[in-house]
Amino acid sequence: MKSKVGKRAETLLTHSGRHPFDHFGTVNTPVYRASTLLQETVADYKRTKGPREPRYGRRGTPTTFTLEDMISDVEGADGCILASSGLNAVSLAVLSQVKAGDHVLMADCVYGPARNLANHVLTRMNVTTTFFASDIGAGIADLFQPNTRVVYLETPGSQTFDMQDIPAIARVAKAKGAVVMTDNTWGTPLYFKPFEHGCDISIHAATKYIVGHSDAMLGAVSYTAEMEESLRNMAGWLGVYASPDDIYLGSRGMRTLAVRLAQHQKSALEMAEFLLSRREVDRVLYPPHPSSAGHDIWKRDFTGGSGLMGVVLKPVSDAAVASMLDGLELYGMGASWGGFESLILPANPSSNRTAAPWTEPGQLLRIHVGLEHIDDLTADLGAGLDRLQMAD
Ligand SMILES: Cc1ncc(COP(=O)(O)O)c(C=O)c1O
């Protein structure tokens, strides 16, 4: 690809990061396995080098740079650093921006282990955190302290799919001199562009849709130019690293991100309609669906939706929920999401909420709508809801 300018996301996904004629004509950048990287001369060894001329395998190889460039190009970032997992990326992003005595503002709906970082790691550094309700918008101004350094967001949020008004929050944060970072795993680099909405840092559990096949752990932190030095320094100090084989799987997965996500979204919208047609269902938590809370913000800020959603059931017994879930044929029960396959889990956000307690009496289920035929998925889930009815 001679120039990225004006190229659409699908084209960038296909061509970014590839340099076949630097690699024997191979279409994909090969897996470079490396610890030692030899330098040819003393002068070369001593020369000050940029991030793309590492002296050691931990700092990356062309395998690493391929995926970093793909994510940056598609998301509209100035750069990207890969990490060993999504949680490793969360830690890198936060730790790169705080020092002892600082204060962090964190959305109440973030992925649970991000709260652990605040409650168990930042506290040891004398960094305090205030959790805020996701619908705070510009009202976040009232929570700023003179030492507030970071605003940490995740939209839609884990399990409850709360949308945050990122542009409104980012405007306040900018005026107060704080860094805005968001976990963009659900939106992916394709469907939400954090840097166009005022964010400085975007975090991905690439384990999910970027890898896309449930067979590798990977994280990514993408950023604007002003964040480069602090992030690269912290990545170096902490030894943040991702394995070349997992990165290769991430690059390979990302080439098909657009077609996979289009199908996830189509099926997820049909799934939402199906669920809402059932009397056992109270409501669906899926911002791309017009019935869902946060739909207006999603419509304004996002260009698509992925396959992860929530459904709140009308109150039933735990045994009824178990008989529904235990008999499902096509839905795996397991953590993570973003692979080709469908998943379902009973969720309980109440232990991870302090600013906006979760008080729903009905069971919340988290569903990942995979790439199976939607009619097979709804038939299986419909039979499960019939079992739920009978068992209650
Ligand atoms: C929104 C979100 N962020 C981060 C992570 C962490 O990613 P990983 O499992 O790759 O550490 C997850 C994992 O479930 C997640 O759902």
C-alpha cells in the first residue's frame, strides 16, 4: 500500500503492516522468534535507536510492528504497544500516567480487574480512585480534585453495557489537564474511534475480537503522539511483552475483523429482537438496539456494534436458570468473548459496583452471539427459555 490517506477501514485491515518484499515475498509478516538481536558493529551497537530498531526481542520485532501498525491505522492512533493480555494493557496504560499522590476517576462499570488495579495496586502507591456512575456526562467536573490525573472509561461497560458520553467527559478532562483513556475492546478499532472523541489512550483486550478465534491472549494500548514517551518508557520499565505466536494470531484474526464483526452485529440485533419477543425476558442490554439504554450515545459515536450483549430475565429461581443454561447445545459457558463461537454466562455485577449499585431482581445473562446461523442460536435459546418456564 503506497499511501494510507483516504483508504477505508476494510482496505487498511487488508494491507496495513504488510511488507512482503522485506520478507521473501510472504503475504504475512513471518513469526520472528527472538531474544538476542545482533548488532553488526560497535558503532551500530552504540547508536541511539528509535522504537523500531530494538536491541532486544522483548522490545519487539517486525511481527510485533505489523499488528501495532494495523491497530494504529484502523483506529486512527499515532502509535500502539502490544501487551501480553488485555489486563496487562490496562495496567500499562494506567501506570504510565500516575505517580504517588495522584487521583484517578474511574467509571463504575469497568471490567472488574481494572477496579482491582485501582483498589489493590494504585492504593499501594498512594494513588486514590473515585468511581463514578456511567451516566455522569459533563457532571464529572464536580469530581475533579487538584491532583486528578486520569479519567478511565469503558464504553459500553462490562456486563451492564452502560454507555458513557465520552466527548462530554473528555472536554472537561482536557480543560482540567487530565488524561482520558478508554477500554475499547467492545467497540474494537473498527467501530469506535476514541481519538476522534477526545481520548488520549485506547486499551484493547485483543484476546477478544482482534484474535477472534479464542486461541490466544493479547493486549494493545494505542495512543496519541503526546502519550508515546510515557507509555514506551513504562512498557520498557515493566517489561511489557507479547509472544510472537500470539501476535501472529492477532494479525491473522484482524485481517477478517470487518467481515466477522458485520456478521456478529447482524446476528446480535436479531438475537435482541428474539429475546424481546419472549415473555421470560425483562430487557436487553445492547446499545445498538433502539430499546436499549445508551442507544442514542451509541448511534452518535459508534459506527457499529459487536456480538456481546446482556439480557435481564424476569425474576425466577436459580434452579430454573440452571436448567435453562445447563441444557444449551450451542452456547459454551466460559469467560472471555469475541471468538467465532457463542457463549453464555450468568452475571452478577453487584460486587463490582459502588457508585451505581446493581439492584435488578431478575438474573442477568451475558451472551456472546457467535457466527453460527442465527436460527439455530435462537432455537437453542428458545428451548432453554421453555425449560426455564417449566422449571420455575
Ligand atoms: C472489557 C475487557 N477489558 C479487558 C479484559 C482483559 O483482557 P484479557 O482477558 O486479555 O486480560 C477483558 C476480558 O474479559 C474485558 O472483557
